[in-house]
Amino acid sequence: MQDDQSQRTGSRSAASPPAGFRLLPGRFDRAMQQALLEEIRAVVAAAPLFTPVMPRTGTPFSVRMTNCGPLGWVSDRTGYRYQPEHPVTGQPWPAMPQRLLDLWQELAPDAPPPEACLVNFYAPKARMGLHQDKDEATFEAPVVSVSLGATALFRLGGRSRKDPTRSFRLASGDVLVLGGEARLAHHGVDRLLPGTSTLVRDDGRINLTLRRVTPG
Ligand SMILES: O=C(O)CCC(=O)C(=O)O
Ligand SMILES: [Fe+2]
């Protein structure tokens, strides 16, 4: 028999996940998801979603983005980077909701506070290719990610792009932590599973990714 965790991670025959990987299914209940969604709506009202493009090629991402916190992650033809202002409005990013700062405190008590919360908005056909989160100047803190809305089929690999990958589902309210050995693990979203949540309208998904960018 598979236990619940191995069923979720599809890890029956694969190697065990890297140390520092944590999946907290249902960490946010529906009421907390709703409250967080309202806070993210306020963030998007102040800092509208933009469509990042790939460096050099200018190919648009299928995911639209914004940020909250002192720094925000952006991508344009000149590269990937963190910056204190919105690339279109030139305004500072809105503050990070206290609920997210509390989550970070709970999951990364020894790390300095998060500086960036990237807000990824996925329409039903959006995806995110396999990548590492490595634009930060420090990897001392974990990446903490919160999923809202449609379930994502998430892929997690290793530090090398060639390492084997495993797939699992990230449902609304799930929290994922990539720290320690897993901090530089490759990961991506293969696709969304339609009809899996009513939280975000039109089968959309929002992912919030909290990161420390500069050394503490
Ligand atoms: O949407 C997700 O679950 C992953 C997002 C991600 O990997 C990123 O923003 O770097
Ligand atoms: Fe990532």
C-alpha cells in the first residue's frame, strides 16, 4: 500500500525527495485561502499583472506576474533580476501580506525575512518550464510557495537539469518548501488540472513564491 504522501508525490519507485523539501498539503483552509486571495487582489490592484518576456528572444511567458514586498522578480529582454519597482508603473511594490510573513516565520524561523513575493497567475493553459530559482544573491533561506486555485501538476528534479524528476499535484491551499538540498532543485509546472477548484475563477491558478534575495 502506498501511504498518502507517496501517493501525492508519485514517489513509490523514485528516490526519496531531497532533504529540505517539504510539502504541507492543505496548510491553508478554504477560509484562509479566501482571505489570502482578497489580499492578493489588493496587491494586483496596486501593482497590475504584467507579462514577462524571455531574455534575448523576447518570447512572452504564458504566466502573468506581479510582486509584493521590498523587491520583485522581473524578466525582460535584458535579463532576469530583482528590482524595487514595478516595471510598467515604476511604483514600489505593495507590502507583503502579514499572513505570508507569519507563514515564513513558521517555516523558516532561522532565516532573515523574505524580501520578495512573486505572484504568478496561471490561465488554464499556462505552464512554467523546468528551472532553478537562482537569481537571488543568497540561497541561505528556503523558497516557500503557496498554491491557490486550480491544481497544478508540478515537477521536481534535482540540482542538475539531467537529474530524474518526480511529479506531484499542488492543490489550493498547499504549501511547498524548497530549502537545504532542495533549494536549487529544478522544478516547473507541466499543466493545470481543470475543474479542481472554485477559488479562482475560470480555472485559474495563483502561486505565491516567497524568497530572500540578499544576504541577511
Ligand atoms: O507555480 C508554481 O508552483 C511554481 C512557480 C515557480 O517555480 C517560480 O515562480 O519560480
Ligand atoms: Fe521557481
